[in-house]
Amino acid sequence: MMRVLEIPYPDDLPAAMGQSPVAFERQIKLLVAARMYELGHISSGRAAELAGVGRFEFLEALGQYRISTFNYSLADLEQEIREARARAAKTA
């Protein structure tokens, strides 16, 4: 089941931004999903679903908004580095 969120906006806003209403609404959905992904609230797959696009298209669009596709916290990144070093030490 899906719920619907309505966001009112002035009729002239899409044209002022050089977009059609459809393109404007698509961009708003993508921006909301991208921000939720960036904050770590949802996965890239879930964000793509929210935006109404495929996962690859969503990840590609993140670059337009200067959002990294690698959504690691500092603790997660440090853990990944420790594990990579441990694996490298075993093969050396």
C-alpha cells in the first residue's frame, strides 16, 4: 500500500524554473528521495522507489546534486578500512 503526499506550489513556479509541471514534480520527488538517502534514512533502492525511478537512474542522478553514492558513516568507513587491512595482511 502506498500513501500520497500532496505539496502545493504556485502554478507559475515550474515555468519560472524553465520546466514543465511534470518535470518539476519529478525533480521534487527525486530531491526528497536524494536527501533522505544522503541523511542515511533510506537505502538507495528505497530512495529510487520513492523517486519513481530505477536504482541506476537514481544513483546517476545523485551526481547532479553533488551527493555521494557511497553513503557510509565515519564509523562504517573506519570499520571497512580495518577489515580491508586485515584481509590484506592475511594475503601478504
